[in-house]
Amino acid sequence: MSLNKSVFEENESSVRSYCRKYPVVFEKAKGSYIYDTDGNKYLDFLAGCGALNYGHNNDEIKGAVIDYLMGDNIAHAMDMYTEAKAEFIETFKTEILDKRDLKYRIMFCGSTGTNAVEAALKLCRKNKKRSNIVAFMGAFHGMTLGSLALTTDRTSRDGAGVSLDNVTFIPYESGFHTKLDSLDYLETILLDDHSGVEKPAAVIVETVQAEGGIYVASVEWLKILEKICHDNDILLVVDDIQVGCSRTGTFFSFERAGIKPDMVTLSKSIGGYGFPMSLLLIRDELDIWKPAEHNGTFRGNQVAFVAAKKAIEYNVKHDLNADVTRKGGIVKDFVEKNILPLSEDISLRGIGLIWGIDFGKLANGGEIAHSIADKCFEKKMIIERAGRGDSVLKILPPLTISDEELKQGLEIILEAVKETL
């Protein structure tokens, strides 16, 4: 039976957004599908904006959570010692960090990704005693003021209500939106005593700009960026909040480049089941916090620890990285063979199971992408847009999606594109 949506429209803030794109009342979810109150099922190519890499109500993770709750185990403990936290730390260290020869301290930041970014900014500035941060055009790092200062889309920044300072923006890798060699430019402003740019404490980068339009930085570019940072006593921070946790086909998105950032932010799918959780990974010598210098009430979400531990075990047990890489090939082949030939002005970018079909070169590309997303929803599929002018259709399904479901979703996109064009 349909639920009257007036309870939301009359009482909830106008800031709500996704419900405007998908104006039905959802009730249940399983695997790659979400069900509304009328019993319709929708194929999910949004996956909680990357928070549901393991799908909806993953049975293995759910079982561990239910067992923990049924035992009346502690659910909230600030940053006190608990068995659940110890087991997560041991599993994360053994299965993720040690296998990649990564030596990081783990900081539990609270419930959101932006909190991890804020913690990284504070700690970089504390270590280097400099205030400036270098970020990239097209970046999205969060909606609190420090993170928002690193974020470039005008709508988000306009919401701040105050000046957003202490950040220098440079272009992302050349060839995407500029012919300028961005890293040559970075070296120039660092070395030129008349550049007018204060030496930064850190450079923060998404190895794949997700909200910026699905731009995948090259291995060579990332390696050079790391070298510039190290040569100039600047910390390198990788924001892996959306594209970490195997989204790109490796647990950390930077693994393909063989680099080792000074700090890494994680959130979204690190919580395993859609539970709020965020981490900051810190090189040992940089962990100079005083006790409680950065804290948060929900940094001790024990249920998230349980789900996160089980998610890592699931990831390893099912060799998720290899499966994601294989499925990424399915997406690439399908779009290249069936959608790109429809117009020479359509392009494709992506890696693993994050892809963007870019309509930005078409006249009214944003409106076209909007129409395609709407048609996909009419065909019982949830998908969103990203990038400049929201002209990029963003493919972001659960990593556990079956081949059949993935191909079904791609067929829906193809139908919607044909109908729109």
C-alpha cells in the first residue's frame, strides 16, 4: 500500500534531494534491488553513493550483526577498549594493511567521511605548522567547512555562508579539462619565490574523481605527485572515501600506482552494511595528537566494527577485487559497443565498478543526462549524475551485483539513451 508522501513534504527540510529524483516510498532492499511500498523493485546503480559495496542486507554481514545484537553486547563505547574494536583492528591490519606492506595507525573519526577529512587537515597542519592545502579542481571532499573548502562545485560552496580559505586549487591531470601540465604547475608554484602561494602542509587527492565526473588519474601522474610531495616536505593525503573498499578493483584505489600516501581517509563501505563509520590512516610518526584533540560521540559504533570486520572477511573470502575487475570489463565492453556508437560526442571513463558516461559535449548535455536518468527510473532503475553540469551518468552498482543484473542494468541505460537521443 502506498504511503502518503505528505508527511515528508510538510515536515522535512527542503534540503532533501534524492527523494526528489526518486519520488516513491521505499520499504525493503536485498542484494542489488530496492523495493517500494507498492512492491515494485528497482535495480540499484547508486549503492548508497558507494556505502553499499557489499549490497543490501548482505547475508554474511547481517548474520554477524544479528548475533552480536542478540548477545546484548555493547553498542556504544566512545573510544573505550572493546572486543568488537579489537577484532576489527586485528582483521583490518592482518587482511588489509599487512598484505600490502602498509604501516598505518588507525584513527576512528566518527560517523561520516567528512569527519575523517577534517581530522586529516588538522593533523597535516599540526605536523607541518603550515595552514595551506593544495586540492584539485573537480574535487569533492565533504560538506563541513574544512572539507568544503577543498570541494569545488559552486552549489556546495555557496551553501557555506562564510569564506572558504587556506586552500590552493590546481587542475587535475592534464588532458581532462586543461592542456596545462598540472604537476609542472605545482612544482612551479612551490619553487618560485614570487608565486604568491604559501607552501602547503599537504596535497589531498582522489585517485578517481567521482563526483567530479569519473576521472581516473594515471599511474604515472600519481607517482610524480607522490615524488613532488616527498621532495618538498609536503604530506600526501588520499581521499578513498568513495572509491576505496575495492570499488576500483583493489582495496585501496592507490594500489595500482604503487604509492604509499602519508594519510588515507576511508568511510562509506568500510562500515560494511551501510553503518556510519570513518577512519583516518596515519603514518606512525605523524600521529602526534594529544588525547581527545579530535573526537566524536559516535567514533565507538560497535555494531559498525562488527559489520566492518565481517565485510573484510567477505571481501577476502570471495576474492572481490578480481571479481570487480572482471565486471568492470563487462561495463566497458557493453558501453563501447552499444552506447558510444550512438554519438561521437559521448565518452566513457572509469575503472572497476565506477564508470561515467559523459554527455557533456552534446548540446544541453546536462539536460540529456537528466532525461536519461529519469527514463532509467521509469524503467525501475536507480542511477544518478555527476560532473560539470551534471552531464555524466554515473554507474555505481553494488560490487556483489551478478553478471545478469549488471547486464540488465546496462540494457536499461541503452534503452534510455536511445529514447532520449
